[in-house]
Amino acid sequence: MDKLSQTLIPVLSSIALLLATTARSQTTSFQYDFNGGPQPSDLVYQGDAHFPSDSTYLRLTKTDNNGNALASSVGRAVYSKPITLWEAGAQVDLETIVEFIIHPKSGDSNPADGLTFFIQPFGSPIGDVGTAFGVFDKSGLNQSVFAVEFDIYPNSGLDPSYRHVGIDIGSQVSKNTTDVENAILGQVVTARIDYEEATKLISVHVTAGSKTYEVSHVYDLSTILPQQVQVGISASTGAEVAVHDLISWYFTSTLVHTGANIRQYVSKD
């Protein structure tokens, strides 16, 4: 074999290997800016989610004509297309960035209840109000739900004794939490949530003003969720209230087929 062929074959083999791997990946991505942008048509607005006349943000819970929060409200924004969470011989990486603001009413020391990012089976109905966040039932359970909660109202017997960010697996009782004090009240909060199937690591990074918070948990989401799922943002009030506004939402998932047979592209010369 001449020197040129000896040089080109490894290069071409590497290119073919890269192309074969790239061709076996599938990405779903979207980004919504509710701060003055158009109202997205590929979101499903459930419950009390609406665009109030006095704001460009997406308001997830009910308010009166003066913008005051109302009790026993729940609202969700759900992406209208199914997301493939897993397949045989494949692994998925997810990232979402949620920007929101929760306004308690003036002088209220016990606003409620908070906001979540959630994943559940595609087509699942809206859940209950209050501490259920619109994703759990009255008992606080839903075996096929993963959620990250931004909980502003500690419920005795269910929550730690502080406002927190928690990782929920099938229950509103979080698997792990971090204390956020009052930082997620009254100011813009930016939360990045990642899931890596290779490591099963769920990680949450939150910025609120000058403060940052992190919480993580290792769990295989494919054990509780089907292949086709829906992703969404939800919020709720109960007897106590607050205004829950969604400012922006970015999401991307990449499904990589790690089991592709690529040996045929590699030369043995």
C-alpha cells in the first residue's frame, strides 16, 4: 500500500466514525422568552395559566383584575410535542433553564406554594392545587413524575422547615433539598437543571440575586418514566397565595444511540 493510502485511510475512517455517531443522535430543543415576545403556539396552557393584560410574563396562577393572587389555583405550561426520554441502546442528556419571579403580597410572611419543572408521561392530566404543585394528587403522590420544586411554603410533615429547592421522584416529599431562605421571593430566579443518563446525575444550580444554590441526586429516570414524556412548568396556590410568573424557558435533550454498529466503517489495513 502506498504512503498516501496509509495516511488517508485512518483519516477517512475517523471521519466516517464521527459521521456514523452524529447520524445516530436526536436533539429536541426550544426556547421561549415571555418578556415582550410573542405568545408561543406550541405550548399547551393548562388550568389557570394565562397572559395578564398588565404583564408580558406568563402567569401560572390566578389573579384578580388588580393583579392580586387568588387561593386554590394551579396552572401549567406544557410543551405540546412528546420528548423521547430513552430507547434501547441509547442514552439521553437533558438541560433546561427556567427564569421566573414569585411575588408575595405585601406584608405576607407565608406566601405559597411555589413552582416546578416537571417530566411525566405524555398526555398526563393536571394535578392538584396547593402543595401538589399541579403535578401530584391530593395525597402528594404520582409514581411517574420527576420534578424540581421551588417550594416557598414549608408544609409540616412533608417538607423541611425552610423554603427550599427540592428534587422530587414520584412524591412531593423531596429526595434531596437545599435551603434557599427568602432568596426565591420577590426577585428574578434563574435555575439550570441537568440530567446525564450515563451517570444518572440530576443537578440543579440556582441563582437569585447575588446568591447561588445547588442540589443534586443520583437516580435513573428511565425506571419511573416511559419512553415518550411531556415536559412542563407548573405553579400553584392553596389557602395561602403568591403570584407566579414565568419569564423565560429553555430546554434541550439529546438522545445518543450508543449501541450503533460502526465497526464496518473502520479499515483493518
